[in-house]
Amino acid sequence: MTDPIARWKAEHANFSRLLDLMDAQIALFHEGERPDYELMLDVMHYMTHYPDQYHHPHEDLACQVLLEREAAYREAVEDLAGQHARIAASGTRLVQDLNAIVNGALIARAAVETDSAAYTRTLRQHMQQEHELIFPALDRVLDTADWASLDTRIDLAADPIFGGSVDKRYTALQQRIAEQVGCDCTPVT
Ligand SMILES: [Fe+2]
Ligand SMILES: [Fe+2]
């Protein structure tokens, strides 16, 4: 059984690489150049289909066990669950905005850029909070049996970019990750 906290930390490093790509596109916008909206859309498609549907719900389940053991974590756990919900909602909104741009709909591009910057900032702060407060608490309080029990309650899908084989939908994105922000993966040719 893989250590879930080690896996989450590795996934955070992957998410950070994607946020770096997003931030680079936002910087282009500020320099008056056209961002690569298709690339941003690929990143956000992934963020709303892997972290929002598997990574964060798994963390929420583990946090529920933490709360059952130590009620003092109630505020932190509820705060984290709220952040997960807000991150998912703003990610979905961003996908809709980017889709609108790619499809030529009339939409304020500056607003999309502001929302993108807010998304990357919020997710970075969120991951930092998990590293500093939540992961150490989970590591201290949950035992092997807890983690094994959680594994039976969660649908663990393979990561479609970093999980060993790359989903066709993300081939171009994976190439950009390898070229621009580095990854432990081999670019697909
Ligand atoms: Fe999270
Ligand atoms: Fe996380």
C-alpha cells in the first residue's frame, strides 16, 4: 500500500507544475500578449477531473477520521472542506470561461485572467495549509488500519497525466509540462 500522504505530496508537486504553466500564461496576458487558452483549458480540464474528483475527496474522508478522533480539528477540517468546494466551483467556472473564449463567445478576457490568477493563488495557499497543518495531523492520528479502511471507501482512479500512462486528451499538455516546467515523465512523441 502506498503511503497516501507521500502520494498526496507528490501530487501537490504535480499540481504546482500545472499552476506554474497557468501563471506563465497569466504573465503573458499582463505583457499584452495572447495567452494559450487551449493550454489553460487542458490544465483546468485536468484540475477539475482529477484533483477535484479524487485527490480532494480522499483528503476529506481522511479528515473525517481525524475529526472523529480529535474534535479540536473541527474548524480546520471544515475550513479545508469548504476550500475544496470553492476550488472545485471556481475551477468549473474557469473551464466555462475558457471554453467560451476558445469558441469565440463574447467574454471579458481581463476577468478570466483575474479569475485564473485567483485560482492558482488559492490552490497554492490550500496545498500549503495541508502541508503545514493537516498532513502532520493525519500522520500522527491515523494508523495503518485507518488508511486501509479508507482505501476500501474511495474510488482510486489513475492520474491521467502523471500516473504512468498519459490519457490522449492530455498528450499536448504533457509535452508542454516536460518542456517548460519539468517532470519525471517522458514526453510522448
Ligand atoms: Fe486538498
Ligand atoms: Fe491536497
